[in-house]
Amino acid sequence: MKIAIIGTGYVGLVSGVCFAEFGFNVTCVDKDGSKIKRLKSGEVPIYEPGLETFLQRNVESNRLDFTRDLDAAVKNADVVFIAVGTPSRRGDGHADLSFVYSVSEEIARSLNDYTLIVTKSTVPVGTGKKVKEIIKTINPQAIFDVASNPEFLREGSAIEDFMRPDRVVVGIETDRAKQLMSALYRPLYLLETPIIFTSLESSELIKYASNAFLAVKISYINQMSDLCESVGANIDDIAKGMGLDERIGNKFLHTGPGYGGSCFPKDTLALVKTAKDNKTLLSLVEETVKYNDLRKLGMVDRIHKVVGDIKNKNIAILGLAFKPETDDMRESPSIDIINGLSKLKANIYVYDPAAMSEAKKIFSSKIHFSSSAQECLKDKDILVILTEWNEFRALNPKSILELMKGNTIIDLRNIFDPKEMSDARVNYFSLGR
């Protein structure tokens, strides 16, 4: 079976590489010629553990190729995945589907024999039906089906998530489409991975519903963290006690400065807009969106309250990506926090193991970029932890204090032990404990 994947962003590239690893012949399509050249040479444009190894292996085995020629890729494919971006539309928060619809038009002009068109991008309810309509309008003679196959890839563990998923969701309309999608995911049958076949609409909504639920869960534990500070409880104990309840589970119960990334912010907002368009109340998600924005901004006030006058203070920031094991800074709390501290005239020094290139695009000359955690800490008055990378967890209070001029650590990811910090006479502040 031959697969074409349109779009070599995070979702498209990971999916293409992993389908090739399954043993299929995969052609990934992108309009960016320089990007295609880099991929052909085995260079991965994003940070994702294990991705480069998988890519190089499958390129060398001739199962994976990259091209700008969408027409040829579609003509040769049995299944075509649409994996282009669906960012928040400027002005109203709806998902911007212009790339999806534009690609659908191009696909329509290239169809000859029967082809299954699959939306891999995160798309609102009704998108699959619209894609079908577009293709039928442009190419009335085309023989095709449309399916939905949302991704559930976590940045930093995307390869494992694809190769060993907890479930695969597929929206279909015909038995022929079901058979093809079943064949694509046959390598997962030995793992007994649940493959859930639904309607197009249900499949599209499952992705949004899942992300919104997790966003609500994160916001809930963040609010509990604030309550813990008010009443003298410990959020770590609260999360552990909650997480042992199998109905709740222990994932996404870690307090922090707010969620970010490429999915939760835009998907929650798009879901709220979809609900409003359909005159349905989705107030829990709507309030979660508002609360998360306020929480990220509120971290600046929290730091200010701890430090007092921030002007001309030298502040070390460790962590810029929205989570560890990725270079993704989209909607990262670090952006709001650093911009807020800069407005208060603080001198900001930053380091992240993977996101420095992205940070330089965002902050330009506003801040100082360090080449290591140690360089970032040297002679600084204050340390702020914004991303829980393992290399930051490995730092001990003695080594930190030897490098810093001051002794204040504001840990917004709770990676350090308060007692250990207290014993070392660190002026230590964390969340909810």
C-alpha cells in the first residue's frame, strides 16, 4: 500500500516516518523546497526524540521519500493524509481551515483511481463532509472516500505514542474505507490496540473533547494549588491522593504556570467557538480558556510579590519550551512571563536545552541567551524554573548557590524538594506547598 502525506509539520512528519516504519511506502509532500531538501538528506527540522533515527533508517530503506510534487504523490497513492496546520483564525478563535480546503482542491485535481482521503489534522466537526464536497465539486468523476483519523501525539514522546498508542480513532462512511484503514493499522493488532470506528463527526469531535478535558484537568489542579497555599495544604499530597483514584488517574495533575503548546490553547478555543455556533453551552471549557490566560499572566505578579522591586534585577530563566523534550514554544507560559518581567525592567537571562533557536525568533534582542544552565545561573540574583527538564532536576542547591549571586529560587514546576532547599538556606518558593 502506498501512502501520501500532505504537510511535513509535526503531525505529518511523525506520521509519515512511523507509517514507513510499519513497512508502507510513504511519500511526504511539502511546498517548502529547502525543507524537502533537508529531509531528503536525513535532517529533521524539529526536535523530537527518536525521530531522526527512524527517518534516516526508512529513507535508506527506500520506504520514505519527500517531494514538492503533490500531483504525482496523490496519483500514486492508495491513501492520502491531509496533515496541514489548522491554527486559530485571527480575530475570532475558530480553527483556520484554509490550508485544509486548499489542499483538498489540489488533491481533487490529481485523483484518478479510487483513493481514500484522510484528515489527520485536528479539524472541527463537519470538516470531513466539507472536504468531500470540495472534491466532488472540482472532480465530479473522482472515485474516493473521506475518513477522519485524528492524532493523539504528545510532543516529546510522539514516536512511542504512534507505535504503541492507547487507541486509534477512525471516522469512516463506507466498508471500503474501513478495510483500508484496518490494513494501515494492522501492525498494531499484535499489541491489541483498540481501534475505534465511528462516524466522521464523532471522530472529529473526539480529538477536541479529549484535549479540552485535559486542559480542564490541568486548570483544576492549578486552582487547587492556589487553594493549598491559602489553607496550608500541600498540592503534591493532594495530587497523589486524587491520582490513586482510578476514576481520576494521576496524569495531568501537576501544577504549573498554565498550559501551552500547539494543541490545548487552540483546540479549546475552537471547541468553544463550535459550541457557540451550534447554540450549545460549553461553559466549563470557556472558563478554562479564560483562566489559563490569566494564570500565565499572573505568574509575573507572583514573582514580583516574592522579589519586590524587579527593576535591574538579574533573573535567570531555566526552561522556555511549553514542556520538556520539545523545542515547541507555541503559547508557552515562558513568553508571557518573560515579556512581563521585561516590562518591569528586569535583566533576563535564559536557557533551554532545545528551544533556544525558537526563543531567538520570539524575543530577539530583548533578553540574553545562555549556552548552558551554569552560564545562565552565574552571578544572577534570582532563578525562575519554567520547564521541568531532567537536567534542571539534577541541579542541587549547593551547585546553584555557588554560581548565583543571590539565593532566591522561584520554582513554577515544583521540581525541587522544599526541605532540601530550606536546609541549604535557599529562599525558595514553589506552587501550592
